Amino acid sequence: MKLNRSTMILGETISLVPYCKHHVEKYHMWMQDKDLQLLTASEPLSLSEEYQMQLSWQTDEDKLTFVAISGSSIPQTVEEEVSRMIGDINLFFIFSPDIAEINMMVAENKFRRGGYGTEILNLMMSYAVDQLNITKFSAKITNSNRPSMNFFQKNTFSLESVCEVFQETNFELPATEVTSFKYRQIVYPFYQPEI
């Protein structure tokens, strides 16, 4: 989404940066992992398709994505930033501009089960409520993905529905129940106005 092309969000132990071309090769490497494909219900893409996907994430108005990086300091180089990549988080605005479907991935094993996913989720939701006036979040999860179901329930999402046909469970959280999370928003240091 063009809205966040120049936005960096600094949290306590995690920061969020726009998904840029310099992230694509590492992201592509992550998405070759069969377990991540299964957990994210994703099909593997070629590297050129991944570059096209990155461009669509940057320009489409109905989705917003950030790459999560470790640490709360501002990276000095794109190489440092890429080395700190741990996952991503996305919002989709499918039915309404104030209702967001949310999904996320912590791709780096050493950052799983340490509270980092919760910080990524809370950073994104706080930003979305403050900047986008979101009123409700929805998380659609494949029925076989128990870790994600447990994660969203632990983070106060409520079970809304189960669709056996699509093998999918939907969890929801009204924005009024989002715990305000302290963050700092700055201009992304590697922002380039042209695409």
C-alpha cells in the first residue's frame, strides 16, 4: 500500500518496515520452506514472481504489509536491515476499508515462541487503529494450523466461525478490544519515492 511506503514503526524489541525490493531474496528463500508454505497456505513462487508480488504489495490500495525486523534501532544499511528480518505481517481490506483481515508469519525459528509474534501483532494493530481507523480485525486460519489458532486466541481474538468446506477457521477482534501498544512512527530511512 502506498500509505506505508515511507513508514517505519519502532517497537520495544521489534520494528516494522515496508516490504521493499531488497527484502525479496530473503523472503523468497523463506517461502521455499515446505513447512512455512503449509502454515501460510502459500504456493511457492519463482524469484521473478516474488519481485512482482512485492511491487503489488507496495502499490495496491487493498492490502498493507510490513516486514518485521529484530531490534528497535534504525538500521544503518539495507544489508543490516535484511540480516535482521524475522517475518512479516499483512492487512487485507476485502469487504470494507475499516475491517482488516490480518495474517502474519515469524519465519526465523529462533524468534518463535519468545513473544516476538505478539509484539509484531500488537504493533500492526495499534498502527492500523491509529492511522487507518480500523474497527475490526479478522484472522482466517487453516483448520490444521493449530499453532496459529492458539496464537490468535492467546492474543484475545475470539472464534467467530468454522468453515468445513474451505477447512478454515475465522477469529475476530473488535478494535475497541485492541490493547494500545507503544510505538514510534518515523520516516523509513531507505524510502525511495519512485517505484
